[in-house]
Amino acid sequence: MERLTSYEITVMFLALGILLATARILAELVQRWHQPAVLGEILAGMLLGPTVLGALAPEWSAWLFPMQGNSALVLEGLTTLAIALFLLVAGMEVDLSTMWRQGKTAAAVGGAGLVVPFAVGLIAAWTMPWSLGWEGKLHPLLFALFFATALSISALPVIARTLMDLNLYRSDLGMIIIAAAIFNDLAGWIIFAMILGMMEEESGHGMGIGQTIGLTLAFAAGMLTIGRWLIHRILPWVKAYTSWPGGVLGFALALALLAAALTEYIGVHAIFGSFLVGVAIGDSSHLREQTRMVIHQFVSFIFAPLFFASIGLTVDFVRHFDVGLVLAVLAIACVGKVVGCGLGARWSGLSSREAWAVGFGMNARGAMEIILGLLALQFGVIHERLFVALVIMALVTSMLSGPMMQWCLGKKKGRALSSYLGARAFLNPLHAHHRDEAIATLVQAASASANLDPEAIVAAVQYREQLMPTGVGRGVAIPHARVEGITTPVMAVGLSRAGIDFDAADGLPAHLIFLLLTPPSDEGVQLDMIAEITHLFENDHMREQALEVNSYTEFLALIKSAGAG
Amino acid sequence: MERLTSYEITVMFLALGILLATARILAELVQRWHQPAVLGEILAGMLLGPTVLGALAPEWSAWLFPMQGNSALVLEGLTTLAIALFLLVAGMEVDLSTMWRQGKTAAAVGGAGLVVPFAVGLIAAWTMPWSLGWEGKLHPLLFALFFATALSISALPVIARTLMDLNLYRSDLGMIIIAAAIFNDLAGWIIFAMILGMMEEESGHGMGIGQTIGLTLAFAAGMLTIGRWLIHRILPWVKAYTSWPGGVLGFALALALLAAALTEYIGVHAIFGSFLVGVAIGDSSHLREQTRMVIHQFVSFIFAPLFFASIGLTVDFVRHFDVGLVLAVLAIACVGKVVGCGLGARWSGLSSREAWAVGFGMNARGAMEIILGLLALQFGVIHERLFVALVIMALVTSMLSGPMMQWCLGKKKGRALSSYLGARAFLNPLHAHHRDEAIATLVQAASASANLDPEAIVAAVQYREQLMPTGVGRGVAIPHARVEGITTPVMAVGLSRAGIDFDAADGLPAHLIFLLLTPPSDEGVQLDMIAEITHLFENDHMREQALEVNSYTEFLALIKSAGAG
């Protein structure tokens, strides 16, 4: 029996550990600049693979991530499993009812956002295949079809995260974009599955094209109707008769693996099966939030980084970088998608600003595009040059999506409470015996970090305090004022174990005192912050924990992990 | 570049899906009979591997789970990863502070529970190696050392679960057993790591034995002191500056993978590294419950079943079953452990009933033993015959542990609320307009399923109701009575949308009515059940959901997933 040697096991654990750590660290870094995590994950792969480490120390890179042999096979098996599970999670994010509710508009935007870029891509690839990376091997029509599909699929997870960042996720506009992206995703993947089927036939193995397409459509239709219905009936039974959440977790994953095997067998790649299982399971109201979360977090933070980092490992992004091709792909992709979706949105009656915002929102390609590109590379449909161009296109469109939507709508990015609090504006303990002293001390700390005149601010805060006390009860006070000369909010926090009277309605002294200074131009942010603080510290346990922190870092950790991000 | 073919990918997904589904289903089944999940998981492997499917349809078994080739390698890589992650979780369950708190008693029980079975095993294997499965290849001392270690290690996860089943986990006795098992685990694994090092030297590769033992002890000591201290310092920082819980999840897993690579390199197998990382991370109060849960659940319900099922795949349990060897191993293992731990407990001043209970509690070998056996099999230390005997010994001792402790202590098993409710005793809606009618209807339903005389029971329940009304408020009523002639409690539930007056203190009519009939002999169970129902339905959302269920199954699912399991 052939077995992994101890040496191979050592290398496997080392490679996985380094890959995961690097991917997670870079993902966190790029997220600081509000870029999608997938960018950092792919960068990690580039860093460790042929692009950087391979160029600087080829023997190290080849030792850690060999291109062949047992270790390479195991890593490939693992990343194949990872991508199937990632698609399961992506499918779970698809909310079919949202799509139905937005009905016509979603169909118009999603349809136009599929047809226009598809047409643009098809014409471009058909008329000038050589300059788009066709290398003469594949049938030109198949190449053009693949290229067109690759430009048409949006990346639902990236789009959803961008909308959340902009506080647009629950708005009407956000729902239209999400619904259109769901429509786009479903239709795009079905088309892609059919093209994969054609390629299988082209390459001589696999079943006939007619059979593959027929089975794919039957499987998709079955999964979204009977499959969905059955899962919704079976889930309560699984929950009732098995240990929780092990039963549901095992059920979801086993089903995804079996569906992946089925679609791989049909000839349309394993990910299509697990994606549809995700859609069908995610749609059931019987899937509890917590089970969803366990799958989502483990896959998003462990499997997805490993997979996307492995993308960076596959090719040398510097050697295969072709600036002309990258620009051409980028231009064709953006024009087709933005114009297509924008037109669809205009037809549905949205204003032109909103229509452009929808166009740029839908333009994000992110993860999906990259998976498509990888499959095409593995099937020999495209070569490294076009693969690199597609990956860069996917990343650039994802990065542009947020800023462009913001620009179209003239909207500020929603920021987390924790981002307004600097280390020097955290006073623990707050040395003050009464309200005025507390305000003066906190203002001093806040203005030091923002270069402001403390005296004017103290006066403004005290004036506001006289209008109505800011002790909101349960030991929390939020003195605040609008201050000229600042462009972003400034916060200072003081912890007082003895407590300071802020005239709260419940008569209790304040132990947690938040001073908020906001720019006069931004009406909403002050109310939002007050609401967020109040909500956060309604919880008794949260207040106790806050008073027990030993440092700024621990306080930050507390409010971040409580969901105030 | 060597790649997995589409065919191999299909088989991989199919094999994983079938393995996971079978393992989860059998684990659920054996848990119904209060047996450890690992038993069902290994049975699943036996069913699909050479033991059953391989005997009935060898070509199917070999096709799905080939013993060599790329698929076998990928499956081996995956299960190696799975076992390292399982040990990470097992390590996280080790609570060092519990061990310190129980101090002397834990050391006495854990120490005697390590030394006595070790001595018994060593003597047995040294004096009669042939009858214990030694096959002449390995140095007899090494074989005896391995055999002795294999008998000495307890299975913390199985012990913890058994204690929870018996409602003993938080008791003094439970804490002593847990603390002793932690001590036993830590010491046992360190000894085993050293023996592995010796085997590496014996087999001629790896570093020198002195170096391996030195590095192992240094790593273990470092991880439990400086490593633990550093992790406790780093965790708040990770929580504060990274997205949550992705940062902590990634940190924990990357660290476990790197430590696994390190210990594999030292020559003591990867699992030792991830186990110690688990101990160090799990010990930090900065690891929040939710992060712990995400890792724990995903690993316990996905990776662990895959790993233990793969154990069942490795050998033919029927062909290598040697009844004499199995009985000998079982006898030596039980005598050494039960007597050793029992003596330790007696010396520490426990009563003899309690001391026996501690002995049988510690006797459970479960998962740890099996992992040890697998490693020994892979290293060629033991052969299939002894491996099968060790696996069976591990399973039998785990299965005996709970019943034997119960018998020693004369304690009943704590049962879940849901286990008392039959489908025919669930009345939705409850057709009744006033209290007496409701009681009569529910008694009718309850007595039908338990063959009782309804009239006498109605009288008993109404008599109890007159003493003091059982409307506990918030729309819940719990009429109850002790009834002659039953041995286990009987419950009936009625849902009334209109509400029925049960004289609750808050004046509200009852919508959820629980009828409890308990045996007169069991004093505690009635109060426990009333407390559990009251606690469960204190939550507004829970009551709303209960009134919205459509079936018995949905109601069962609701109370089980709310933790009344």
C-alpha cells in the first residue's frame, strides 16, 4: 500500500500552515483598506508561489509547494474539496425569495447584465481571438463562448460584502442588486456548465454534449424545485431525531459532496453540484442561524483562504503578465457589464445615478470569475496569459465596485464604531469625580488626537448636556456635540468604577462614558453612533466585561467581537 | 504536472460523501442507545471497507476506497489532516486549571491510573509477547513499552461525554475524574511520543532517540508555559485587529498546522503538536465560546467522523479477529486501569463505591487508544490482529464506562425532556375550553401510550391542581401528579391558541400545557422536569415558535435545538 511518508506529512502540514497564515494575514491587511479578502488571499499565493518566492528562491518554493508528486496531489485534492465547500456557502447566501420579490427589476438588470456582456465578449472574442489570448488549439467558437461567459458572471459574495460596507445591503437599491446578482449567478453557472460539457465532448472524453446539457438542466431544475422542497421537509426531521447541530451539519455536507460527485460525473464540475445544494439548503427556514454560521465561518476563514491562495500558486503572475491583454480584458469586461446592468436598471425606472451605481455594483467579479478561469486553465481552454488577465480583471473590478458606487451615489462608507477610537482617547480609569470634570478630561483626550481647541468643545458639550442629560441609563452616558473643523467623528471613552452622575432616568451613575464629537455636515452619523453604543451596552454581561478590561486592546477586542465590528 | 483526473475527483467526492453520511447516521443510531459516537463511526468504516462490503462485493469496495493510487493518497492526506484537527479540539477540552484545582486527588488517581496499567501491560507483554500479538519483528522491549502505553491512556472526550450523560460533569466526583484524565492524557501522550521516537530510531530513519525525546519534552514544556502565556497575550491582539472570528480561527488552525509539522519533523507524529496547541489555546480565557464552538462542531461532526470511519476501512475486522487475543487485551486493560485508578481514589479518601466509579470512569479508552493503535500499525509495531483487538478493547471499555459507573453509584441516567414525549401524546390543537377538560384530554392521551387508568390519574392531577394552581405564568401551565404503576415519567403536551385559564399569577391564560406523570419512587425527576420546562419557555421567542409548529416533529425539533436535547 502506497502511503505518505513522514517527510511528506511534515511538508504537507508546513505548507498548509504557512499558506493559511499568510493568506489570513494578507486578507486582514487588504480589508483594512476596504478591499475584498480574496485579493489578499491570492496575493499570499503569489508571494509563496512562482511569482515571488519562486523567483527569489526557487528551490524553497518548489520544496514547500511541489508541482508534482504525492504532496501536490494531496494539496490538489484538498483545494478541490475546499472550492466545493466554498461554493456550498456561496449557494447558501443565495436567497431565492429576495429574487422573486424584486421580480421584474431583478430580471431586467440581471438579464441585461448577462446578455450585454455576453454579447460584447462573444463578438470581441470571435472577431479578435488572437489578441484575447486564444492560442489556436481550441475551437474558436468554444473559446468565444467561454470568454463571453467569463465576462458575464458576477460575484455574489463580493457584491454582498460591498453593499454591507456601504450600509446599502437592506436598502431597495441593495436588494435589486443582490436579486439581479442571484439571477445572474444562477443563469451564468448553468451556461458555464453547458460550455464545460461541450469542452468535454471536444476533448473526446465524457458523455455526449446533448446528454450533459440535458442532465445539467434536469439536475438544476430538480434541485431548485423538488430538491428544495424535499430538503425543507427533511431538515426538521433531521433536527428532531439527531444530535444538534451535528445532524444538520453532516446532512448538508454529505449532500453537497454527493451532489458534487454527481455533477462531476455528468461533466460539469463538482462545484456546480455543491452550489445548487447550497441554494436549496440555504433557502430553507429550518436551517438555523447557528448551523449556517458554523459552516460559513469555517469554510470562509479556513477553506476559502487555502483555495484562493492556491490560485496564486498555480502560475507566475509576472512572467505571464501581458499588459495589452489585461487592459483589453478589463475594458471589454467593464463596458459590457456596467452598460448592460445600467441599461437594465434605467429601463426598470431607476434614476441615472442609481442605474450607474447598479452597474458598478454588478461589475464586481471576484471569486467566481477566478474559479471559472482556473477551470478553463485546467481544461486547457485558456493559457496562463489569459488566466492572469482574468484574475487581475476579477480583482480590479471587485476593488473598483465599492468606490465607484459611493461616487455615483455620493454616499459615505459606513464605518465601525471601533475605528473612531484611538489608544490615547481611551481613559481607564477615568480620573474624575463629577460630570464637568469627566467631560473636560475626555475632551482633552479627544482633542489631543484630533488637534482641536479643547475649550470651545467643552463649552459645546456642556451646552448640549444642559439641554438634556446624556446619561442613557444602565451606567452608560454619551455626552456629545457637533464640532466645526473635523471631517470624521472623534470618540473618547472613559471607564469609571466609582461612577459619575449623568442624570440618567434610572438614577444610576455612569461607569462607561463615551464622548462623541461629530462633524456638523454629517447629520446621520451622530445618531447612528449613539444608537450603536446604546444597543451594544444594553446587555448586562457586556457592561460587566467592559469594566473588567485591562487595556485599550482588550476594550477594542470586546466591542469588535460583540458585533460592533 | 500530475493532476487528479475528473474520474478521480468524482470518486473522491462520492467516497467522502458516502463515508460522511454513513458515519453520521450510524453515530446517531448508537447514540440513541447511549453509546459513544466513535463506535458508530468505526462501524461505518467496517461496513464500507474490507470487513463487510469488501467481503460481499470486493470490486465495489475497492473502487470506492482503493488501497493505492491517487485517490488513496488524497484520502490519506485528508484523514491525516482530520486527525490533527481532532486532536486540536481534544486539546482544547483540556482545562489545566481544573487539573490544578483538584491537585492531589487528581495526581493520585491519574498517576496510579497511569503507573498501574503501564506496569501490568509491561509485565504481560514482556512475559508473554507471543500471545499478545507480538510477531517477532520489533525489539520485544519496544513492543512491551508500546503495549503498556496503549493500555494507560484514557480518552478524555469519551469520559467527558459519559459524565455529562450521567449529570456528573459538574460534581466533585466528575471533576476528579476529568482532572485525573487530563493528567493521564498529558503524561501518556508524552510517553507515547518518546516511544515513537525510539521506534523511529529502531527503524533507522529520523533523528537520534536522545534528540527526539529532548526536543519532545522541550516542546511540551515550552508550549504549556511560554507558549500558553504568549497565546494568552496574542489572542486579544488578534481579536482587536482582525475580522472576527476569522482572525482567531485562522490563528488557531495555522498554529496547530505548524506545530503539527514541527512535531512530525521531530519524529513524534503531527497529532502531538496540534494537541498541545489545543491545550494552550483552549486554556486562554480570551478564546470566546463562539469561536471554540465553530472549531469544535465542524471538526467533531465533519472531520472526526471521516477519520474514524477511515479506521474501519483500514483492516478486515472479521479476518483479523482473534477471540483469545481480544479477551486477553480486554482483561489486562480493564484490570490495570480499574484497579489502578480505584486504588488511587481510595488513597485520596474516596468511599469504595466512589473509588470503583472513578476506576470505571477512567477505564474508557475510546478515540485516543484507536489513534495510538493506528499509528503503531502504520509504523509496523503491531499487526492487524492486535490492532483489531485494541480497537475492540477501546470500544468495549468506552461502552462499559457509563453503565458501570451508574451501577457503582446507583444513579439513574439524566434523560432529555424530549425523550418523554411520544407522537400520540402531542395534541395540536388541544380541543378543550376549560381546565378540567384540558386535563382530562391530556390524561387520556398520556395514559393511552402508557396503559394506565385515566380516571384515577385525572383525579390525582385535579387534586394536585386544587392544592395550588399549576399555571406558571407567561402562557405556560404544567399540571402534574405522581402515579403508581409507571417506572419512567410520561408527558403529554397540548397547544391551545385560544388559551385556557390555569390560575396563573400573571392572570394570563395558558397556551402551552404540559401534563407530567412521574413514578412515586423518583423524587427528583418531577422537579427537574418542571424546572426544565419553565426555563425553556421563559423566552418569548421560544413560546411564539412553539405555537407556530405544524407537527410533532417540528415541536420536537424546537425543544431539542433549544438545548433541551
